[in-house]
Amino acid sequence: MHSQVDSVWILFLAGCGSLTIVVVAFAAALVTAQRRRLALQKDYALRVLTAHEDERAWVARELHDDMLQRVAMIRHELDSLWATLSSAATPQEAHRLRALNAELLDLGVALRGVAHRLHPTIVDQLGLPRALEALAGEFQRTASIDVRVSVPSHDTAIPPAVAHAAYRIAQEALRNTVKHSGASVADLELETRAEAVQLRVRDHGRGFAGVADGRHGLGIASMRERAELVRGTVMVVSRPGEGTTVEATLPIAAT
């Protein structure tokens, strides 16, 4: 009798052990499949980001090499026409020609600005630290905000996707500072280590409470999406009256 009971228990325990093994194996397979799916999604997202940057670069080149050249040619022809007709032109006609020339000059400047925003070639040409210095200078000229820059004096090998993501995040963070903070000064800091790039944009403006409201939400979401595409993170810390800090950590080795 005891031997029969022992046999039943042995069979029961063996069955439980087998079931446990099956459940653990199934769970492990699910975890592995989930990790593979997430890896594929991130790889696809990175490819999409690269494709977007390539498309932006193409449009920027078209603007620079074609549209801007056409504007320059029209201005040249207008100058030639003005040289021929200036002596016979009425004051009204002279004013219209000068105004047209000024409009073409403004159009050329605007097209260069659009081309630069579409694809900041300075990142590829001079590296991320120098590109961020140029970005700070651009905001100082166009938005009347003093951007204090702290970047490494030497260039570090940074994958292009990471460098462009950092540049875009800095650009969006400074844009939000200009639009919403009311601050006249902002700090832009870059630290490069062997394993990651750390970018920080800080202002001492009006700040905001809790989760970003509608004015800030889209910009913050855009920065976070940029970071996630290169397996990085963006943290935003803000309090009313105490300013806002945007800090991005973008890994290098994992990209």
C-alpha cells in the first residue's frame, strides 16, 4: 500500500517538475521573442531615422545647389538691368527695383536657413562640439538669447546617427527655451565619454509644473523620440520659477 502511494507521489512530483520545465521554457521563449521583436523595431526605427536624414540632406542640397543658384542668377540679371536703366528710371521705378533686389537677398538668406535646418552639414564637416557652438551662435543672433556653451576642446568619434540626434535635441531644447521660458540666458553643455554622449540644456526661466503642458509636450516628445531611436533617453526637470533642464544620454557603443 505504501509503495503504491509512494509511486503516485513520485509520478505526481515528476509531472509537476515536467510542467514547471515546460512553463519555464515557454516563458523563456516568450521573453526571447519579445527581445528580438524590440530589437527589430529599434533597428527599423533607426533605419527610418537614417532615411529621413538622407532625404533631408537631398532636399538641402537641392535648395543650395539649385534654388539658391537661381536666386543668385536673378539678382545678377537684375543688377545688370539696373545698370542699364538706372539713368532713365523714375524714382518710383528705382524704388521698386531696389525693393525687389532686397526681397531676393532676403529670400536667399531664408533658403540658406531652411537648408541648414533640414540638414546641418556642419555636424558632418566639423563634428558635434563645433556644430553645437555654431548652433548657439545662431540662436544668439536670431533669438537674442545668450547661450553659454561648454563642449570638449577635442573631437570624439561619435556615430553620425548619435551626433545628429544630439544636435536635433539641442536645437529643439533651445527652441523651447526661446518660446516658453522667458529666459535671456541658457547653458548648453556636452560631455563625451567612451560609452555615451551626455547633452544638457538648462535655463533659469519660468519653468512649468508636473507633466509638460500642450505648449511644451510636442517638443519634449520629439526630443524623446529622437533619443529612443538611438537607444538613448531624455530627462526633463522643471519647476515653476526655477527654470528647466533637459538632459539627454545617448549611448555610443550600442548604436
